[in-house]
Amino acid sequence: MTTSEAVRGWFADHVPHGLFDELTEVRVDREEITVIGRIPAPPLAAGTPAAERVVAVEARVQEFRERTRQSRTAVAREARQRFGRTVSWGVDCAGERVLFAPLTTPVMTRLRQPERQVLDTLIAGGVARSRSDALAWCVRLVGRHTGDWLTDLRSSLEEVRRVRERGPDVEHPYGARADGRRAGKDASAGDGAG
């Protein structure tokens, strides 16, 4: 299993020098790696109207995206071969975060009537177009309002994973070892022999 630290370290080493002012975040899940870096804000005079500022930031982000596409694609291709995940990119510019084509993944779930009614209420209220959109809205809302709790939970899970990796190589009841292989005479015979 690939650790988040290993992926972050790999990108810190492989993102071309000067691509970003700073590599600010590398997020990892089972399907995707998202790499986000800070780029320079456009030079604007004090008191520039908000609408003009928005357009200038959008232009700066678009220019960066087009100019760096080839080098980002090369890094993403190598990372995909190494980690088996899609790589998405994004930038922080003048306090705005913009993601370039992040992966969207369908998620199946079973909901009871009270839960379906919540989604249907969001649709009826014009918050979402479908149950799928309503569920995505709920997930974003939870993520926004419980960010610290989710961060603590992710840190705890990372620590559990590290402890498991350091665990002893002992036999468990029913013949399984800590590393998931079968214990006994044939433990080494199955390695790579398929």
C-alpha cells in the first residue's frame, strides 16, 4: 500500500523546479492524487475593482495551465505508472483555489426512506438537480463544517496504518500471518508462483 507521505515526497522531488512558487498540498485517496501549488498573483493596483480582480486571476490561472500542460502531463504519466492513480492538478492564486479537471467517481449507496426524503427535499428546494447532486452537496457541507474533525480522523487512520506496518510477523489463529499470507509449509511456495 502506498503511503500519503511517500506520494507527497515523490511529488516534492518530481515536480519541475519553478513550476510553482510553492507546492502547497498533495492529497491522496484510492483513485486520485491531487497536486496543488501556489502561483504568483497578477500585478494589480490597490483599489482594483473586484470584477477586474476576478478576471485577472482567471487569466493568470489559464495562462499557467496552458504553459505548463506538457510538463504536468509528463509528471502525471510517471506518477500514474508508479502509484496506479489518476493525477489532477490545481493552483492557489491570490487567495483563490482552482482545480483542473478533478476526477469524479460514482458512489453507490443504499438509503432508507428518511434519508431519501432529505435528498428529495434538497431537489424540491432547488439546491440540487438530482439525488446524486443532493448527496454530493451533503458531503461537501459535512466536509466544510467538520474539517478539523475529519483531519484528526485521517491523522489517526494514518497512525493506525503505520503501527500495523511495524507489527510483528506472527502467526494468527486460522493460519494467517500479520502480512496476510498463509502460515505453514506452503507460505513461501505461493510467492509469485501464481
